[in-house]
Amino acid sequence: MEAIQIITTPNEFKKEIANEVKTHLDEFLKHFAPIQPKEYLTRSDVAKMFSVDISTISNWQKSKRLNPLAISGRVYFLRSEVEASLKPLNV
């Protein structure tokens, strides 16, 4: 086993280790992005979100403003798609 001799103050040594760890951690975080689970909303959830009636949500579905998803007769919307369907106003 080799012996390592460090010629520095303890505080400088701590800073050097912290900088090296931070460098490796930053590099790791560049390649790692946790996958956020998709959030599904019901028609009622979307209606509450916009303070409108459920019939308005149905109209938005028919006019293709919202893209519904279904399973076993239940209708859902992806939150990300609902938020993406909003358009900025040119005021």
C-alpha cells in the first residue's frame, strides 16, 4: 500500500475534495434527468382547473382543442397536453 502525503491546511484540503465531488456530481446530473410520471386528469378535474362546466370540456373535445384518452369508458387528459393547449393572448 502506498502512503500519500498531503501538504496543505485541513480547510484547503476540504475545499479541494468538495470541489472535486461537486465536479463529478455536476457531470452526473447532466446525464441524469428523473422521469416525471404523467399526470392524468378527469373531465371534472379539467373543468375545475378552468372554472367551466363539464359540457364546455366536451365541446373542447369535439372541436379538437383537447385530446381525450380513454380506458374502460373513462375519459382522461394528460395535464401536459391540457397546459400545452393554452395559447398566449396578444394584448
